[in-house]
Amino acid sequence: MNMQENYRLWREKATQDADLTPELQSIAEKPAEIEDRFYRELEFGTGGLRGVIGAGTNRMNVYTVAKASQGYSRYCVGKFTNPQIAIAYDSRIKSDLFARAAAEVFAGNGIQVWMYPVIMPTPSLSFAVRDLGCSGGIVLTASHNPAKYNGYKVYGPDGCQITTEAAAEIQRRIDEVDPFADVIRVDFDEGMQQGRIHWIGEETVRRYLDAVATASVLPREADRSVSIVYTPLNGAGISCVPRCLKEHGFTNIVIPTEQRDPDGNFPTCPYPNPEVREALAVGLRWAEQTGSDLLLATDPDCDRVGAAVKSRDGYTLISGNEMGVLLLDFLCKMKQKAGTMPANPVAVSTIVTTPMAKKVAAHYGVELIDVLTGFKFIGEQIGLLESRGEAERYLFGFEESYGYLSGSFVRDKDAVNGSLLICELFSYYKAQGRSLLDVLDELYRTFGYYQSRLLSFSFEGSAGFAKMNALIALLREHAPAQIGGRNVEEIADYQRSIRVTADGMGTPILLPKSNVLRFFLAGGNEAVVRPSGTEPKLKVYLTATAKTKEQSLQILDRMEREMNAIVAEDRGNT
């Protein structure tokens, strides 16, 4: 079926959501718009679905959600006896509608459904899957993307986002489904009355918060008077983060009124990503007005947390890499001090995370495992340890994009857990009269000055998607000899599963295949290139290291200029 035929079919049959009819009518004379909406179906990957909200096969709507849920239902019914699925959703536009639509399909296919009645953080879903003994789960969220996006994250029975193999099998099942003819559903209220759909109760939330409490490492007698501005960015963090912090004695909390209430339009924060300073503008203003010690911000589904601390120059944002290193050092230090460091401890980070983490881990005798980008791979390592009866070895996992986890009770990044750890970290050093910036500088002096930077290049629409893939292919076949004036000494190609030195010697990479290129440069510098798994963007991760901060920043600036030039040239050649 071509795009025009698909468009006509949708105009005829897509009547379940009243918003879709005028939207489809409005593009009747706009072939480029029709193409963008219908040139493909949303790709179902290990992270599920993610796309712009609207009408069409390449959009998030009740039909794409229902089709995915029908395919996922067939997968679960074929794989599990008496399958059960847990559902959570955040504050995004139509998240509640999509969650109900998914529940109706699961229930219609004979699957028991457990659903949170209000918005809840993504990690609470990961917890609920395991706590309730479910076969899997979904979260309706687009995480930190702009307001026009929504998504459908899928979790396996281990509480991790699904594996590549499971995603491929679910995709095959989804491909078999006609969203207008093959979807089996039961009315939501009828499903509740029949006992096919159940609310997830307060007792599950309580068990989740109790599990987060086990990750606490600050002694009870420690001073917790730190003044905090916390913003949920109009997202799901409001349901758990303030409650968790207050239960642990952090009661001096101010929440900006403009960002307290759930609102998927994110009116004061168009791009609700705590990695971006603009997203923290409101929180920073409140911190300045109140003179607070610490600013915390969680993204809409509350799996990422960013922080800023008061400094001589106002408030300084701490990057995901910096906070990860601070937390790793802090956890090791506190566990050694308390005598609770496990034997043969393990930490996990991704291949785009700062190499400085490996040096900090080695200092404490901690094994650091590198995994592919995506927190599910960190969760997978926890599961492997658990399968060997060694779950207690797991200490900490983090990624540069503000994701942290210090316990095995959840198998995804957890901003409730992360917020508590950051507050404990800050309080510990505040009691010593030291700021986190002082501690960070001390770590740099000890292990070397590592500076990181993320470059993002947008590739919108069908033509942009093809151009991005072609650009990566061109880099793969014609790799630069230098980046930032540093020779490329080795290239790791995770698609071809091989790491090759400049003289042609190759060694296998024992990780799942992924469309990622990693350039190892002279002097311990690195550049990693990969397509985003959540947005139409090419991401380039740069790391520079030197004896001083100034020198590392100079290297980083040159690397950025040269990568910008390389991408611009390759764009022109594709």
C-alpha cells in the first residue's frame, strides 16, 4: 500500500480519536506532509516506540499504540502462561489516553493488566514489573523529548527494557496487525468490572520507596539541612521525589509553582531535558531568589536528574559525567567507611561515558564494565550478576545523560534514587565545609582533567533519516586520520563488531551489534558517533583529557570544530 492509499484509508477509518479527523483533512493538499506522516511506520526497537503525536503511521496516536499493543499481546500470549502486564504513564499529551487504549487491548487479549491510576516515574514501572510478577510492562512517555513527542517504552519480566531479540520478535508480531481490523479490545470500565484490569495500589508505591531507601549511604546522624529547589519540569517526578527526600530528612524543599503541576505542554520549558541549561531556567531563578544550596531537576518521566550548585559565579551545572564520577567516588568512600563494600564490587557505565570513571573505580578496587549506550544494558549486567547469585556485587551504574542507579531493585535509570544520592552527597561535603565543585576539582587533580561535550545534528523527515544513515556509512568507510589534531589510533565499529588499530590489527568486540563508531585518539581522547535512538539526530560524544582543565578544553574545542567540519563535508557528499 502506497502513502496516498494509506492516507485515504486513515481518513476513512481513523475515527476513534476526534482530534485526528480535522488533522487528516487539513493535509489533503500537502503531499510533503502526507509523505512525512505515512512514508514509514514508527520503528519498534528495544526502547519501544517514540514519535511526534498526530495522525499517520509515522506518528504516535491511539492506532499506533493499539497496533503495538496487539502485537505485544500476541508475543506475550505465545511466550508466557497467564501473562500479566504493568502500565505506567507520565504527564505528556495523551499519555493517559494511550495508557487506557493499551490496557483495553491487553485485557481484550486475555492478559491481566496492572495500571498506576496516576502519573508515576518510569523506574516505578520497572519496579512494579518485578514486584507484581508481571510478564512485562509499558510506560507511555517520550522521556525528555519536546512536548510534541510521546512514546511507548516496553519492559521485559526482569524489569529491563526489552532485548534486541525480543524487540525483533515483537516487531514481527506488530507487522502482522491491521490497526483497523485486527485489534482485539475490551472497554476499559468493563475490563475493570470483569477483573481484567486492576489499579496498582499505594502498597506497591510504598515498597518501591522502601527499596529506594535501601540505597541510602548517609549516616542517620548526618546534617540534612541543605536547602533544595526541586523541579519536576511539570512531569511525573512530583509523585515520588519530594516524598522520598522528606522521608529521608531533606525537608527544606521549594518547588517552583510554574513547574509543580503535571502539564504535557511544558509551558515554561519547551525542551524538558535537565541536560540543557535552558530547561533549568525557572529552577535557577527560584534558586537565586531563595538562596538555595542545591537545584535538582528531573525529566518528565523521572528517570534522569540534573543538578546545579551555588558557586561564586551564581549556580554551576554539574554534567552527567561529573555527577556520575562524584557519586561513584562517594558510594565507594561511604561503603568502605561503613565496612559494607561488597567483595569484588562491580560498577557499570556505557561506552560514551567518561573514561575517568574507570580510573576512579580502579582506585577503589571496583571492576568497571563497559556496555553499549542505553541503560537496559546496565540493567542486563545486574541481571547477569543476579543469575550467578552475585547481585550483591553490583555497586553503581551510570551514563553521561544524567542516568544513575545504585540498587538492583530497579533495572532502569532512576531519578528518585539519583535525587536521594545527590542530596546525601551534597550534605556529606557541606558538613565538611566543601562544595561539590571543590570535590570535583580534587578528583580531577588526582585522576586527570577529563572534559566531555555532546554535539547533536538534526536530520528531520524521510530524507533526513536516509542522509543520517548514509553519513555514518561514509564515516565507516572513510574514517578521518585525525580529530582535533590527534591521530586516530584505533576505531571500534560496533556494527561490524571489530576494533581495528591504525596498522590494521583487529580484535573482536563482544557486545551486541549497534550502529556506533568509536574513535580512540592519541593521548586518551575519544570521539563516538551514533544515531539517537529517540530523536532524528546524529550524536557525537567528545572526550578530551590533559594535565590541566584549560588544556583539555582547548583540545575539546578543536575536536568540536573538526567534527563539525567533518559532518558538514560528509553531509554535502551524501
